[in-house]
Amino acid sequence: MDETPGAMGTTASLSLRLGQTLFSSASLLFMSVGVEFYGYTAFCFLVTIMGLLIPWSATLAMVDAYSISTRCQLRLPSVLTIVVIGDLVLAILSLAAACASVSVVDLLVHIDGPYCPPKFCGRYQLSAAMAFLSWFLTAASSLFNLWLVASL
Amino acid sequence: MDETPGAMGTTASLSLRLGQTLFSSASLLFMSVGVEFYGYTAFCFLVTIMGLLIPWSATLAMVDAYSISTRCQLRLPSVLTIVVIGDLVLAILSLAAACASVSVVDLLVHIDGPYCPPKFCGRYQLSAAMAFLSWFLTAASSLFNLWLVASL
């Protein structure tokens, strides 16, 4: 079997997982520390999804690191299918959360009223940007693994 | 080569494409006829994406209908790859547009002010719901075709 780049157990996969963990943690921190996020449904959704994505990515990063260090590849189709489905679901949810947050921020900036102090708005925007980055990496992992499952 | 359900040239694929065309047209009509959508970035984005999705799905529905009637399967990997990439991009964009619209509607309903007359809000919500349905069908088409490309 030839090596699929980015599939589980490769260095590329480890980098993708570390990137996901990093960006989703950054998104969670920007949104939750010192900002009143709980007044808006979209922001609560973003915090929930990032809270799910961090342990998922961190666990798979550890699995990848173990595979690389022991040179023992985990290539059971059933396990890979679960990873692909989990990645796909989390990618869809994180895209949804990022888009919802960014559109709410855009609206808050443009309507009149005391809805968006500049300090808060900048942090909401940064958080949504980090969520987009973590979505992109999760979707990439998911597609690479799906390709591997289909070609097994 | 065995038949992949939902891949190009099958009856399931034709149904998916017709569903996409139907739901995206419904979403476009609910959003654009008699409603002031152009004041909100998210709604303009939804209209743009639905305007792209309708011709794409309608064209592929015609290709499927032709394949079924002549029993001549179009299975060139290069063509299938273009279809998969187009589907993936449109699925991502329509999910983004649907989530952005639904979060803006949710915010408009909850903040004070003359932002959301009941007649308009109901139509925005219906339009976003139709966009979600067309996203779901586009994503399904995309995954079925990706599976076929990977197993060719």
C-alpha cells in the first residue's frame, strides 16, 4: 500500500492535528476570556464547538505521534471510518459556527446601538478568524482520510 | 466496475440534483421576491450562492438524465474530479451562507428596533431553511462522487 499524504499516522497528519488544536484553543480563548459572549446564540455555539474540537484534535495528535514514534501504522478500516465521520461532522459544525459568528459580528458593527464596543468586536472577529483556520485544517484531515478509506 | 449509489449517471444522482435545483430556487425566491434583503451582507451572500448553485445543479441534472436515457455512463476521472471539486466548493459556500443568514435572522428577532417585521422575518427563516436542505443534498452528491473517484 502506498503512502497517502496527510492520512493518519504521517507527519503531515500530525501537523494538521497540532494546527487544529492550536487554532481552536485560540478561538476559544479569544471568545471566552473577558468578553460577554453568552448574550449571543452564535457565539455560544462557537464556544461549544471549539470545546468539542480541542479534545478530538489533541487525542488524534497523540495517536499520530505514537504511530510515528513506533512506526506502527493504525490502518483498520473501521477505526479510520470513525475518524473520517468525526472529522466531517466537526468540520461542518466548525464552519457553521465560524460563519454564524462572523455574520453576527458584521451585523453588530453596522447597526446603531451599544451592541459592540470596539474592544469586544475585535476579539469576536479574531475568534471567528481562528475558527475558520481550524475548520480548514479539520476539513483537510477529513478529506485525506476519506481518500485513504476509499482506496483501501 | 460496480455501481456506486448516488454517483454521476444514476437515478439517485438525478434525484439529488433535482432536489438541489428545487430547494435552491425556493431559497432564492423566498429571499429575493418582495423582501428587502440587500441591506444585510449575509442575505446578499445567500442570494449570490443560490444564484450559482441553481445553474450548476440544473446542468448536472440534465447530464444525469441524458446518461440514464442513453445508458451511456460518463466516467472520465478528469470530468468527475471537476464535478467533485465544484460540488465541494458550492456545498461549503451554501452551508456558510445558510448559517450566516440563520444567525442574522436570530439576532434580528432578538434585538430591539424596527429591524425585523414579522412578515419579512418568516421569509428569511424559510429561505435559510431551504438553503440548508440544498446544502445537504449538494454535500451528499459531492461525497458519493468523491467515493467513486477514489475507487476508480
